[in-house]
Amino acid sequence: MQRLSSPVWLVLFAARQAAAAVVTHSLHLRSTMSSHYGKDSCPCVGIENLKGYYATQESFYHVQRSSETGATCQAWDDGKHPKCREEPTPAWCKQSWCYVDPCNCHLDVLPKQTIVGVDYQGTPAYWSYNTCGGMDFFSSDMSPEACVMQKDQGQCSSKPKCAWNGKQCVGKELIETCTAATKLDTSVHGEEDCRCVGLSGKETGKAFMFVNEKDLVKYPPSIGATCKAWEMDSHPECLKAGDKPAWCSAAWCFVDPCKCKTRSPPKAVMGANKDLRFQGKTAYWSYETCGSMDSWTASHSSEYCPSQKSQGACSKMDKCAWNGKECLGKALVDICSKQHDTGVLGLEAPLPSSTRSREKLGALFILIAAIARV
């Protein structure tokens, strides 16, 4: 075989290297995205990219947190917690963590219950460094007295705060939390097969969402975490005098599209709020899980997948997919079934970085500053 000339060989080599780089980048991107939401056996919970802030009391300090704190794996304390602005900086400041569902968390290092007032599905939220690949320097759970260190049922039963769950020794409060999760008030936390998934308990602060393509509106910091008529005291149409739209008094909450079995499928948020994510997928919401009628979708039909009655119309919306019969959110058509079958967290494509999104963010900070001065 005739040897290739140097220029041709170099071109082929460069093409091969470029192709390998694309594959490597794709794998790295997938790995990075996955780690962003915790391990498949213990994914993060909460709404990512929810703009705004809330205040907490942590270790006798007043701490102001972003509204999306704990919804993804990040070093949320770095530069924010007062102790993390001191020298020397504690080791835990640089460690990534997120909030998790303790009843859907299967790790050797169990999650811990928060004491800062943040709730998830009716009980204090749980957090984990381990699911994010971080080390827990914050707590002393690896002490010989810790529940997880008791290796058999006998040792476990000797500890008054511990209980054996059939596989390992855990804190009694964790078992009580998971037992209570099946008996929650559906009017507050949604139907059992379609629970609300936001983080609540944030009493002081503000969150912001778009109500159309240009108007950013102030909401309570726990918006969408429980069943509530969130529009009543926030949406401009609901603040006007006189008759109000029916949806002003209708309760809704954010839900996990892959765990929502209501008769009417949940809806992906409108285009202006597309940055909102839950476990790597566009955020979804539901009136039905809260026992309310959905009159909002009918009056904003251009924004939602089920209102698109043809495959052509459906394909024009990035968040939608045609299942052969109707138009639904992509997660409901393409992602959730694979996630269920494989146990691997299904992810949508990462959000693009654009000038428009930066402009929206800049406008948001200006609005927050203006409201904060009121």
C-alpha cells in the first residue's frame, strides 16, 4: 500500500483527533450534567434556577441564600455562610452538597436532616455531600455512636435514636419521615402519585418568575413547593380590582414529571421560565394534583404542549414531543420511561448560554435591588 503524503496524513490525524475530542466532550458533558444533580441512587431535589433569595438562621448567624440553594450539587456555603468568609476557612465550605429525598436515597453515607427551616414534602429537608461526591466535614456522623456505624440489628437497637430498616441502621427520624410521606395531606402536598417537589419553609424573602415574555413578578420564596393559589397575591391580573380570572384562586405546585400519574399530564413551564429545571429536566407543574381545575392553560394555550393539536405544531416547541397521539412535554415522551427502566437520571440538553438570558438576569438583579429598597 502506498504511504500517505505528510499533508494528507496530518489532515486525517487532525480529523480523527477532532472526532475524538467531540466524543470526549460529549461524555464529559454527560458526566458533568449527571454529577450536577447527584448520584442516580440519590438525586437532588428542588427547583434549579429559581431566581430570588430567602433568609435563614444557621449556627446563630443570619444567612441570605439564593432561592435555588440545594437544588443542584454546588459548594453552596462557599463565600455565603459567615464562617466561610473567615480565615482559616472551614473545610466544609468548599464541598458540594444538595437537598435530597431521604426516601429515594440509597447511599452508604446517609443524608442528614437540616435544622435551618427548609422543608421538603412536609418534613425538614435532608441534605447530602456524598451524592455530590463531596466529603462531609460539617457533621460528625462517622463517630462510633452514629447510627450508620452500627453494623447489625443488635448494635442498632442499643442506640435510642437509631432503628434498623432491614438493611442498615438509620436514624429513627428518617424512618418516621418516610412513613409519614405516604400519609401527607393531598391538599397541601399533592396526590400520593404526584407529590409537590419544591423546597418550602422559606418564610422571609422573594422569588421571581415571568408571567409572560417580558413581565417578571415577585412571588413568595417557597413558590410551587406546596399546593397553593400562588397567583392570587402576585400575578398582575389577580391584583386588579373587580372580577378575577378563575386561575387566580386555583392551587398548583411543581411536580416530578416522571413520578406524576394524574389523569391530565403535568405541564412544562412557559417559555419565558424555561431555565427552571428539576433534576435536569424542564420544571413541570400541576393543578390537578392539588385538586384544582386548570383554566390557566386554556387562556395561555400557545405556551403549552397539550394545546398543540398536530405533530407539526408540536415540533415547533423545543420542550414538546409528539407521542403518536398527542403533544406532551419531552420528559413525558422521551425521558421518563428510559429513566424508569435504567435507573439512570434522565436529562434534557443543557441550557444554552445566550445574550438574551444574560440580559434577563441583569434585569432581574436590577428588579431585586429595587424591591429590596422598598
